[in-house]
Amino acid sequence: MYAIVDIETTGNGYKGQKITEISIFVFDGKKIVNEFTSLVNPEQNIPPFITNLTGITNAMLRHAPKFYEIAKKVQEITAETIFVAHNVNFDYNIIKDEFKNLGFDFKRKKLCTVRLSRKIIPGLSSYSLGNICADENIPINGRHRAKGDAEATTELFRRLIERDNNFIINSFLNSRSREATLPPLLDKRVVDNLPETFGVYYFKNSAKEIIYVGKANNIKQRVISHFYDKKKKEREMCLEIAHISYSETGSELLALLLESSEIKNQYPKYNRAQKNKKEAFGLFSYEDQKGIIHLAFNRIKIAPNPIHSFYSLAECRNFIEKLCVEFNLCPKYCHLQTNIGRCFHHQIKECKGICSDLETAKNYNERVLKAINSIGLALENIVIKENGRFENEIGFALILGGTYQGFGYIDKALDSELINAEDYQLYVQPKRDNRDVQKILTAYLRKQKERLKT
């Protein structure tokens, strides 16, 4: 037995999405043997655009049963059936969440008529319910209403059963098959052909727009894990995934660096970390005519290649104030106090910086350099060498003067000919330095130092 299900919801994304109507047709493969349809009071308002789409209004639901009042009926009518829906994971997970809120676990085997249609009726321009029904001349008596859509899905499923000469439905129900968990628009062969290597993967929608970028130590394994994730954001994203591409990197570090760069360049819909803010202020240093090293800050547009960068002026000043305390630096020469002869701390006899008559520029500058060296990558030239994508290749990340230049790949034979860090510039893929990259590289170098100690 099959339970062909369709629901309408409040449409507030997965965050707070609630059922407003449910329709279930119990189907034995040839005919409908039972049916249950009901409006559902979601206990929240319906957005106007959902009312325009479905015709369901707040007034219609005011006296409708709440989900807990129909939960037993839903449980009983779907018991010992296979749960079937168009984009099955959407309907199934929403219903599962409703049961979870009541303290019950809802579990059924699943079939997706989108995925089945892609296999049994290949070559359609779109696999939306409306498009398939138009191609198959299946009437929908009430589009975007639960009963109309469920009834049309039942007829579509009947035709899929009739045409299933290769036992595709049985293969989908095989416990080893991932068909029930894969995104409805994604071809299983794409997942099967993913490599099990370090790299970056890209989820794309049906228009081939990048909607998510991720890094992985095992691309195939990490991609599949998204499809089993129970988080609401992941489930929403999976409904849109139609294509996957990837770039192998050879190492975790290079995967992290590429992921960070791609998120900032592509600005994917489902990547929240690393994309929301742009660094506006930077910390710099210079030596004046008296030989005193200053720390200063300004907008990055005016003074590029900072020692460290910040999202706001307040964040920048707070950071410098902490440096002053930790390394006994002078607020005046860190440009926290301006247009004064001597800093305020000197006036109250608490200055431990260059304003003190006992201080020498040499001693003070040593503390400034220690402060600079404590920040990120300091001013070093570093080539971080990693495994390449192939056996005869080396991957590397390049840092010059404390500024990240990018990463690249060279032949192992060529690597032995490169002596200085600057020599690697010819082979680097230029990338922007930023705070997130600095964090990645600093954490990596710190771990390397810890390993050497042990």
C-alpha cells in the first residue's frame, strides 16, 4: 500500500513552517482505497503571498482542527504504507516535525515522484507537478490545494507504476539505495561519481547558480552527509540542489583557503559564515623621523595590505587598546590619542611607553615589534607546502611580509629549484588576504609548531 500525500503550509521557510492543509490518498497500485483531507489550524498567521497562491485564508483556518487533533488519523491511515509525494522530503519532514513537536517519532519508507519521473519519464524540461501533469494530460482539480495536488500525484504515480519495466520503484525501495534521501532534482550518478579526496564542492540549483560552497576531506562522504542532515536549513537547501561540481585540492588547508575565497566571490545563498561582512579598517605600522615605530589604522581602501583587518572602527580601536595594555605601548604612538604633546597616561604618571623620559626608542620599538609579531602571520615570508592533487605535484600557500598571496601547484622537480619564497609568486593563483584567511593560516601554523614540540 502507498500513502500519496500532499500538504500546504504557512510557507515561512523551514523555520516555523506549519501545515495548513493535508490530503492523503491510500493507493493499492491500481485504485484509491481510502482518503483523508483536512484543513489544519497552524496557530500562526498565513503570509499574504501564500494566501494568493493557495487561496487558503486565516479566516478559513480559524475553526479548523489543530494538528494534534488529526495526528492520530494521519498516523493510522499511513501505517504500514509507503509514503509517496512529489518532492517527498519536503512533505515528509514537515509532517515528521509536527509529530516530533507532539513527542512522537514518525517513520515511513519513502518514494519521490520527482525522482521516479526523472528515471521513468526522462527528458522533460521541468519535473514540477504542474509541468508533468500538463505533459501527461493529468487534470489538477485545485492546483496548490492539498487534495487537488495529492489526487494528481496519485494518478501520476499510477502511470509510473505502469511504465516501470525496469523495476525502478523496487530499486528505490532497496535499503541500500540512497534514492529516498537524495535531493529530488539531483541525478544519483552525479553523487556516485564524486571523488573521495580533499577539495571544495559546489551545490547548484536548476539554473546552475551556486547556492552553497563547502570544503571536505572526503568530497563524496561530506556531500552525502548533507542529505542525511536533520537541520531545517539543510533540508531546505536540498530541495534546490540540481547539480554538483567540485575542485580537488590535495590537502585540507588548501581546501579551506579555496572555500573561503569562493564563498566571498560567489556569495552563495546558503553560506552564512564568511560572507556577511566586509573588512573596512586595517592596522598598519611605520617608522617616523625620530626612529619610533607607530601603529596606525585607516580605511583599507586608503591603505591596502594591512597587518590586520577589522569589520568596524570600534573593533579596530578595541584591538589596539588591548595591544597597548599587553605590550606597554603608548596610546599616542598607536594613534588612539591625537593632537597632544604627550599621552594622557604620561600626564597621570601611568605611561610605560615612549613618552617616558626613561624610555629609549630602541626598547620601545622592540615591544612594538613583539606586538606586531603576535598578530596573525606577522611580517614573515612563508611557503606552506602541502600534498598536491597528483603524486608528482606539490601544493603550496604563499605568505609574503605577513600578507597571504594565494595558493598554487607545482611539479615536485620544479620545487627543488625554487630557493626563496618570492620565487613561488610566478606559480601562485592570486587570492585576497582577509581576516578569515589569516585565521585559517594562523591556526594551521600554530598546530604545526605544537606538533614539532611534541
